[in-house]
Amino acid sequence: MIDRSPDRETIHLALSLAARAPSIDDSQPWLWRVGPQSLHLYANSDRGAPDSDAEQRDVLLSCGASLHHCVVALAALGWRAKVERLPDPAEPDHLAALQLYPHPASGLDVVLAAAIPRQRNDWRPYGSWPVSAADIALIGARAAHAGTTTRRVESLPGLGHIVAQAVRRHAADYDQLGESVIRGGWYRSLADIPRWNTPESDSVVPQLSGTECAEDNAVLLALGTKEDSRLARLRAGEATSVVLVSATALGLASCPVAEPLQSAETRDELQANLVGIVGSPQMLLRIGWPQVNADPLPSPPRRPLADVSEWLGPQSLTSA
């Protein structure tokens, strides 16, 4: 039992930042419920892709990212969260229960929370400046707290082609959206992908030609877990958030590359090649320095907070 509860404004702000988490196919498949002295994260499978995600892999990864966003936001607001993951085996959609208690925010809490509104999935060519080994090590150390291993993928036969296809597919999806749709608000696609955002090479670190593009010196990171369980996927989603938010705080551009692991065939191939490096691969991410003259990306649309959160009666945290 806790003696104090965060007020309505604090919970609202924390959930607003949690709702900004990136999600696979921008499905935003989470539902936050506010209880008397706790927060609860549920999977909303109706917003996933049931035909292609029967095991809820994408849903769990996406919800894990929202969970980490929420924990970071609460910490910056002076509230620590004790997280119980998958608390009820009889209720598989109940992914996490958060008990909150007051605790002074650290400098890192504030830095990471401040990076959340600035994080974008940037699929454009990155700059030629190399990402330092120190930055990669720092990001990997933070992700390790989520129970994952982070390794740089230097070269893997066929992977560059898969990654390039994924980027092209996202760019094509964006091309199909008219400007009126973009201005109109919610749509189920990645709104932060520019139309011209497509590499012209199949290499893992694309070599881009053209007067407006310097050599892309991105780094490809693989996140892996010891096993491929529901808990491992949820934790990998948290680690994905760690990497993206940390990269943003460091001034780096970044984007998750989920497609190679969505297909059973390519996932098995990557598993065979990466198992000795990261265990069960869960997510690939590109990070790099943005080009000097790169235009800022728009903020992707998000569902209204009322669509992704519920308050459980008058005695909920938000009534404090």
C-alpha cells in the first residue's frame, strides 16, 4: 500500500508520453487502465494484425515500447514504477501492472523523457559521420537493463536486401497517402516517413549517390533475448524504446526495422545467423547521424488518449 498517489495531471502527462511510443505498422495496440493505486497495461489485439501476428509478436513488442515510455515519463515526473510483467496467466492480454511510489527524478530520467516527444522513425539516408563505439556501448548498456543483448551487425548475407526492401515498402506506403489524408489526422500508417525516403542500395549500410546525399554511415543493431517467450518479446519492446529514446537524446537519427523478423522464413534465417550473437533476435534498428541539412520530420499522429486509456471508477489514481 502506498501513502501517496500522483495527481490527474501527472497521470495524464505520463500516459500521453506512453501513447507516443513507436509501434509496428503504427498499430498502437495498447490499452492503459488506471486503477485505485496502480496502472495497468493491456494488449488491444483488435488493433494488431491477427492474420499475420497470431502469436502477438508485433503486439507485444509494440506494447513493450509503450511500457518503457510510460516508466520513463513517470520517473521524470517524480514517480518510480515497480513493474510486474504478465501478472495474471489467466488473462494473457494483461501485460503489466505498475505500482507507483514517489521518488526524486534523476538527470537521466529527465533527459530520456524529454527525448520522447522528439523521437521520430527516420528512414531517410543518414550522414557520413560515424557513430562512436562509446555511443553504441552506452545504448547497449541501457538496453541490457531490459534483459536484452545488443550487438552491431557488420555484415550478413542477404540482410541488406531485406532491410532495403523494408525501407522501400514504408516509403511506398507513405506515397499512397495523399496530403489530405495526412492533414486529416489519424491513419494506420507511418506518417513520419517522407516520400523521398528510400535508399538506392541493398547494402546493410547503404551507399547513396546523388548530390544531395552523402555516404550513409548508419549502424545496424540487433536486439536479442535468451528465449523467444511472450515475456522476452515484451522486454524486447522495452529495449527498443530504450535504444530509440537514447539515440534521440544523443542527437542520433534512428528507426526500427521490424520486417525481417515478421516473416517466419526470414526470421528463421536470421535466427540461424544471429543466434550466436544475440540469442533469439527480436528487433533490428538503424542508428546514425542525421544529415546536416535534413528537414525536421513531422510528429506522427496518435490516437486520442481517450481511445487508449480507461479510468476504473472514481477511486482511480487520476481522481487524486
